[in-house]
Amino acid sequence: MRNILFILYGIVIFSFSGCKYQNKNTKVPLAVSKIEGKQLSIEKSLTEDEEIKTFVAPYKDRIKDEMNKVLSYTPNTLSKFNGEYNTAIGNMMADALLEITNPVFHQRTGKNIDAVLLNHGGIRSSINRGDITTKTAYNIMPFENEAVVIELKGTQVLKMFEYLSKSEVAHPVAGMQLTLTEDNQIKTGRIQGKKVDLNKSYFIVTNDYLMDGGDHMNFFAIRESETYLDYKLRNVFIDYFKKHDTINPVRDERFIKQ
């Protein structure tokens, strides 16, 4: 620990000595006058600091135990590359988001979520056949994104469908069905089994990154409202895995090309 204090002390001294001040009374920094550095090689002769190692050990063991806790089981390996327009893992993630967050949204607003949209690129790992652990949830969703419900008019929902038809990627969806023709034109697009009413508002659950235009989902920008659920997507999946002892999603007809 003493070594770390010396390093921090050196950084503070360097920070003050590396700046010139325009006025000694106001202490307004003018510019960094000089920066020096040298390369320090890491060699095998370097040894661990036993004091730090001992201090960290119980926290490391606790995190390891928590990450390896078995939550569920899957009989099949799930990959986001196993499907052109919808994948088993994407369907599972979208279904999990709808199932877990809708009761929260309903309790707060008295309304229900109509559909789910996530992004294909947000699936950061496959799920291997066998035990599903807490670490599995961190692998597929390592980011700190949280669930948010967006209220869209029917006109914007149609723009969402247009986005999906042009992306040609298996973005995870639930609560909607989109069928494309051979030339990627929208043949049918439905929310909760019904045609989109242009004058109606629909509640779409997604994440805050996509709400802000991530993955070019700019249709979310023109919205009636947004409701943060204070629920990170990773925690949604953890709770979903805890709720279901076996995870065995399949590809279906929710987003297809005929």
C-alpha cells in the first residue's frame, strides 16, 4: 500500500510542476510547459505486493463465486449468427425484456408494453450449451444500458418497420411481426397481431443507447414520451434466467423474408 501512496504523491507533484500560471494571484493555468516520460519494462523479476494481494483476495473470491453461480440451463448453444432475420438468442433476449419489464411498467403507468426492439450488435457473446451463470449475463450484455419504454405514434412505428426492412439484420424483436418480400419490401407489419393504427400510441421497450439514436435508430427521436424503468438489461436477463430453469428458445416467424 505504501508503494501506491508514493506513486500517487508523485502524480500530484508532477501535475502542479507541469503547469505555468499566467497570474500567480488568480492561479489560472496558461499551458503545460513540458511533459516527460520513459518506458518501464515489465519483467519476470517483478513480484506481487503481498499486502495488496492479501487485501484483494476475499473480494476476488466473492466476485468469482457470484459470477459462477448457476441460474439456469440451456440444451443448445445459442449464437446471434444462427439466423438471417431472427435468431434464437435474439428472440430469447427480446422475450425476456418483455416478460420481465412489462409488470414494472404496468405498475407505474397502468399501461402495457406493446413490443420490444434491441439491436443485433448489442448481443456481445454466444451462450454455450450447459449451465447458464451470472457470468453468462455479463458476457452477452457487458454494457450498463438500461431499459426504457418509448411511446411512439403509429407513423413512427411504420418508420421503425422501414428501418428493420432495410437493415437486413436479425435485430431482436418481440410483440411484433414483420414479413418482407424478396426485394425487402414490407409485406405485413403488425403489433400484437394487429395492423398499425397511425393515430394510436404504442409503447416500445428498448435501451437508452438505442433511444438516443444508437445504431441509426433515429425514429426514436420523435417520441411522445419515455419512461426509464431503472432496470439494467443485464439484470433483466439475470432475473429471467433465475425465473426459468431451462432456456431453450427457437427461431420463429416474428421477422422473416418470404
